[in-house]
Amino acid sequence: PSVAKAGRNRISKNRSKEYSNQFVSVVFFILGIIFLTSFKPTFLFGNTKHEVMTNQEIGDRSSTNDSASDNDAEHQLTRTHIVFSTDCSQFQHWQSYLLFHSAMKVGQPGHVTRIASGCSDEEAQKARDWHEEHVSDVMSSKFHLHLTPHFSSVKDETGKKKGDYKFFNKPFGFKHWMENADEMGMDENGNMRDEDVVVILIDPDMYLLRPILTDFSDDRDTIIGKRNVKDRKFRVSHGSPFAQKYGLGTQWRTFDLTFITGDENSNAK
């Protein structure tokens, strides 16, 4: 009995220690979020300290730069629109709320849209009501919710559903938003109604520490590999998109793209 009692005591102590560690982790996580939401990042340009620049300030700086073209200032005032793709799960529901909140805290210019795919009618109505009450009405009228159909079904040659690939929701949901959203959309000729919007595609599990703008000329907050310094571009423009590198690198070019796309003449090549 004494051995059994000692064993139970050890188990109880281990569980108490585990719960204590979990409690400490949660406390530190909450404190970290509080710190991040109240943190106002600053950067150094030369010997002068400045707050994070707005689109207007970037345009002003560009217009006074000797190497800048005449339309740089106008270009830097181009409208921005952040979009991110989700489903209708509670998990991505609170992720979306936190991302919207961070965009509000850092003063992200332009619009921010959550693209939610595959919601049932009941889920869609609840999502609309909740977004309106807790996001667009209290944070910003430029924070939107765009609902799309379910795109993740995989079908065979006969059109019969044979599986589900949830990642299809991201590209096809994005396409649906581009073609149908009130802030975007196509004209009667199939052209974008507003081709000058800079669209910023991110993921719902991201948190903004400063605004995402269209100028990447500051080396203090833009990491560029040595191989990419030559002919480096500094600003987003038509035909010159920017992206963060992913660990996969360019290995995707070695994949069997014919097999993946089902088209030996795929544009992916």
C-alpha cells in the first residue's frame, strides 16, 4: 500500500507540475500578445529616428529622392488590399479576429478582407453577423468578409467526387474574390475594374507588427540575399510583384508538373 501511495503521489506531483507549466505558458502567451499590441516599432534612417512611415510619407520621401522617377510619389500612394483565406471553423474564426485586430493596431492602410470558403447557410449568416458586430462596426469599415463556395472537392474524369483537397480553397477562393468582391470585380469586358490596387496575400495565422506598404527600399527591415542584390527592385509595380521566400525555394521546378497539373503544356512550366 505504501508503494502504491507513493506512486500516486508521484503521479499527482507530475500532473501538478505539468498543469503549472501549462499555466505559465498561457500567461506568457497572453502577456506577449498584450506587449505586441501595445508595441509601436521604430526604425532608423540615417541619424534620424522616425516612426513607421505611412503611404503618404513614403510618397513624400520618394518624390524628394534624386533617383526616383517623377511618378514614384503617385505610385507609392497606390491603394493596398490585404486578403487571407480561411474556412468557417472556429479555429480560423479567432485567427481572423486577431489578424484584423493587429491591422487596426498598426494602422494598416487600405482594405483587409477575410475570404471564407465552404460555409453552410447557417455558418455564413453567423459569420456575417459576428463580423459586422465585432469587426467592421468597431474596428474599421474597411475590414471585410467575403464568402465563397466550397472549392476543395476533387473530381475524376466523369465529374464524380473522389476526395477533398482543402488547399484548393485558397487559390480558387482568391479568384472568386478578385472577380466578385465589391472592392474588386470585373467589368463587362472581363477586365479588372481597378488594376492599380496592390493586393497583399497573407495567411490567417499571421500578426502584423507594422503596416505592409509597397516600398521595400529600407535595408533595415528588408532582408535580401547576396544573389538577389543585383538588379534589385524596391517598389511594387505592374509586372513586378514582391514575395517572401519560402523554404522550398526553386525546387518546385524539379517536380513532375505534367503529372501535377494534368497538362503537358501547363503554364506552370
